[in-house]
Amino acid sequence: MERFSHSLKVFWRSERLIRQNELRLTTQKIQFNALAGIVAVFGLVMLSIAVFFALVPYWGQAWAAAAVGGTDLLIAIILVSYAGSLKPAPELEMIREMREFAIADLQDEVVKAENELVDLRNDVKRFVRNPVDALMPGLIGPLLGSVTRGLTSKKN
């Protein structure tokens, strides 16, 4: 039972660490995507202004706005690709292995407990059917010991 509780603790801790790591990774991805979204909105605003200025005088201030808008969009693309490239921490694989080990150990303990229950059930059935046969293997040793002591004490 002690091994079962230990395996359960290991499983619980590894599962908690995995979920914490996944939450941290997801939070970082959301933050970078939000920042990329804000930059993209500014880029679209600047491109809109650039189109407007481009239509009015046909060159000049519009190209400056277009360059700023294009740069903003480029930054947004870089941020989105960086957010997509974020990978889990290297220790996460070790934690997953520990979790799998704990699960396997828990399964082994459950199988052992199940086998013990089946053996106990069979012993109870055997005892109910024939109590003398069930008790004899445990009584033969002490009974023989008593008989031998009794015989040796009578000789002396």
C-alpha cells in the first residue's frame, strides 16, 4: 500500500508540473500573439493612411507611411512565427517519463491487489466448503512439534 501511495504522489506531482508547464507555454504564446495583433493593427492603420496619402498627392508622405506600415507588419509576422516556434521545456520529457512510470507502477499495484483479493476469495470459499482441509496445512507443523516434544519428554 505504501508503494501505491508513493506512485500516486509521483503521478500527481508529475501531472501538476506538466500542466503548469503547459499553462506557462500557452500564456507566453498568447502574450506574443496579442503583441503581434497590436502591432498588426498599427501596421494596418499605417497602411491605410499610406494608401490615403498615396492617392492624394501620388508620392511623398505616403511612402513614409507605407514603409512604417510594412515594417509593423514585418514585426508582427516575426512575433507570430516566434510564438509558434516556442517549445516545451526540456525537463518536461523527464516529467512525462516519471508520470508514465508512476502510472505503470499504479497499474502493477492494482493488479497485485486484485490477485490478492482473488486468492482471499478462493481461500474463503475453500474454508467454507471444508474447514478442516483449509486449517490442516497451518496446524500440521505445530501439531507435529507438540507430538515430538511430548514423545521426547516421556522418554526422559
